[in-house]
Amino acid sequence: MKQINIGIIGFGTVGAGTFEVLTENRKLISDRVGMDIIVKKIADLDIESDRGIPVSRDLLTVDAMEVINDPEVDVVVELIGGLEKAREYILAAMEKGKHVVTANKALIAEYGHDIYRAAEKHGVNLGFEASVAGGIPIIGALRGGLAANRIQTIMGILNGTSNYILTKMTRDGLPYNAVVQEAVNMGFAEDPPTLDVDGTDAAHKLAILISIAFGSPVSFKDIYKEGIDALTPDDIRIAGDFGYSIKLLAIARNSGDRVEARVHPTMIPKDHILANVNEVYNAIYIEGNFVGPNLYYGLGAGRRPTGSAVVSDIMDLARQIRLGLKGPVPPLGHFHPPQKQISIEPIHELTCAYYFRFSALDRPGVLSKIAGILGEHNISISSVIQEGREVKGSVPIVMLTHEAREENVRKAISLIDNLDVLTDKTMIIRVEAR
């Protein structure tokens, strides 16, 4: 049986998971691709720590270029994370004519355009299934199973850490900081989990999904993002009273000439399928113009699920090499990509419903002042709750609005927050009823 040689750069959690999958399922994998997949070399700065799996010392090196320069290595697998070094190694591997597989979401989201061009220039393939949602085969679905469709909506829970935090806050009524500390202690979150909870991680992944769905790279910097750190158990409880759950959602909608793209805490109806995705799980809801709604659910991170996704790309490349296919598959799956760069709709043009929580002094006329400013900015109120209990000397006033324009909401809230009867900044949460 023929064989394909791979070199792995980065032997941390995902690197070890990749090696484990290739080792444990070796016969199954070789039977399915018709080739034996051999790990020729593994590079990591730390080659002494025990990864919990047997690895021959002969495979290990601290020099990544030893992997890239090895003439027998067919595929380089980049798993070190980060930006500059990872980019340098990937471009060097492509220049050597080697196919590349990566799990590096930040790199693909921020430098994807350069990497895609390099792959096409050097006639090599790029696999990055593991960069979005761990073990969920969402990139394969967009490039393959859904390729005949015009994608209309992408809406997903793309960060397991944030989803775990929100699940615990919802179920146990615990404050944000207490749940974060628990997540860190249990190994579900970095310390501190900044990129997870501020929306950056989910925005990286959304940028990749939009690029594939619409055929050209989007700028990660154009995607609006907000985190979950300002949410309180009261917000979650009150949202529940209104019939909603709060999730950190990544949302993209095709409006024809532009794409709506945003990541932020979102209230969704409790009967929405994404409202019931809990703990560290991810889920992506996609609508295509012919296929209709699709849902993809599973573990979005972790050694084994992400390792599985990396190996799926390696197997795909092995099949192409075995068949002697000439010419690379375009990384985004479009042989004739759109001539025009995708335009992201500015957040201030968004129209949706809103949740407001005001912290106000318990005085007559406060509600009428707030409602008057909202009315002057064409913001119509659908529901109001004024709780009797005081929180730090103020009374919470909660409102749900009908659909309003973001630009008007920001102007109105800026004026309201300057009222002398308010004791804190207004909490704003966008509401998705679709």
C-alpha cells in the first residue's frame, strides 16, 4: 500500500489529539483512503513532557524547519497557534510545494487572503476544517454538501467557554465572575478567558464561515463584537420571564449586496433550537435557498474532537494525492470567486428588537422621561417591567422594544444615560426572533 508522510508542527493539546487519532484509528483510516498515513516528524519547543500517548523519540525535534525542509514530508500540519510564526511556517511549507493543514482560526481569519493566494500560487491544497467548531464538520458542509445553495443565514454558538459560562449562570443563578473562576478551575477556560468571553474567538470563526459561504475573504476587523462579561443573573432571569434565553451568538445574513455580520449576547426564544444548546457544546444553524434550515451540533473544542477534524483534512488530501489529481482545490471552494470584496453592513444600520435594563432612582416621572426619549428616536416599547426591589440604591426598569434601528438606539441611550435619575449605564441586549 502506498503511503503519505506528514509532519506536525506543534505538539500541544491538538497536536497530541491528531497523533492519537492517526495512531488509534490507523487501519480504519488507511482502509478508507487507500493509503497508509505516516507521521514522519513532530516539531515542538517542548519534547520532554508526557502527552499521555507513546511517541518515538526519533520523531521529535525542536526545529520546525526540519519538518518543512524534509523532502519526504508531503503534508505539513500547523498546530502551534498564534499569528506570525504560524504564518511564516505555513508560507514556507507552501513554497516547498507541500500541502498544509491547520487548526489556526485566528490566522485564517486575519491572514487568510495571503495564505489562500500562496496556496494557489504554489499549486498546493489548504485544509482548515479544525479552525471552526472543533469536531463539527461545518467547513466541509459549506464547501461540499451545501455548495449548490445561496447561503441566506448563518447563526451559531461558536465558543464553548462562553456557552458554558452562560449555561451555569442560567441554571444556578451565579454571577459572571464566580462562574468564570469555576470554568478556569475545571479547565474549560483559559486564565483569563479574554478572547473567549469578549467575542473575539467567535468573530474569528464567523469571518471564516462568511468567507466560504460568499466566496471571498472578509476582514475580521469589520465584524462587530461584544462580550458577555457585563451580563448579570438578573438579566438572564428577566429574559427568562419574557420567554427568552441569552446566548453569545455569531450571526451573518445575506442581504444581497451586503452581509450582516456580528457577534454579541443575544436573546432568543426558549423554543429556538439554539436556545437548548448548553454547556461547552457548539451549534451552527444555516439556511440555504434550496436546502432550507440545517443544524450542526457537537463539541467545538478539545483534544480528540479537534484532532478528528485535523485528520479529516489529512485524509481528504491523501485521497487527492492517491488519485493524482492535478491542481489545487480553491481554499474557499470557489473556482470563480466574486470580483467584488464582500461588504459588511455597519452595525449602526442594524434593525432588530432590543432589551434595555435601566438602573434608576425610585422617583416619580422617571419612566415617562425614559419613554419620552425613546419615542423621540422612533423606538417603540412592547413590554415594561419595573421591579420593586432595590439594587445598590436603584430600581431596575426593564423594557423590550419593537424593531428599532441601532443608530437610533445608541443616540437615545446616550441621552438617557446622562439623566441624573440613572445610577448606572444601561444594559442593552439585542433580540433575535427569527
